Amino acid sequence: MTAGRGDRAAPPAPHGHWEVRFADAASAKGWESLAQQARENTYRAWVTMRTNPRPTIETPRQHRLKGALAHGTHRGQTCEQWQIEVTGGGRVWYLLDTARDTCWIAFAGTGHPRATDKS
């Protein structure tokens, strides 16, 4: 059975960890492609979202998106949007739902997302 919208991306989070869920079916499918391409890095991204989704010091591999992409909406709630660079082109974008301690994976894919390309 393939994961879809609202599904958890892994076992339930233990106390003090963030839940990681897919915002939609496309992100679940992209996550699976990432896992097939770069299993170890995808696992590290999951651990990062689970334990430290909003680091105090941003890095080139994990940072908050800028401009119009700095926020996203999930179920009518505006959330910070962050990115983890999983591979050279592969990215995970996630929304921080602080009310539910949940990271909603809004995008996952093996290719660089066009939305961040400058025109």
C-alpha cells in the first residue's frame, strides 16, 4: 500500500520528537523516489525533521526558504516552510505545524524544484 495525503512517514514519534507526515500524495511519491535514489540521506532528512526541524543555526543543507516560499499553508494554517537538501538536486520542503508538533512534507523530489529558480 502506497502512502498518501495525511499519512505518517514513519512510526509514531516518541515524546519530544516531531511527527513527520505527508501533506499530499505527490510528496509521498517523491519521498519514495528519494529513498530509492539516496536511502541514507533520506533517512537522515527524516531524523532531522523528527529531532531538529528548526535549527538555531541554518546550514546550506537545511534552511528556511525565502521570499514567497518562506511560508506555506496546510489545512488553512500558515506555517514556516523549510528545506533539506537531500542530494545535489533532491530536496524536501516541509511545513512546521507548531500547534501539532508536526512536519508536513509539502514537497519531496529527486530533481531541483523549479519554484526556487530565479527568473
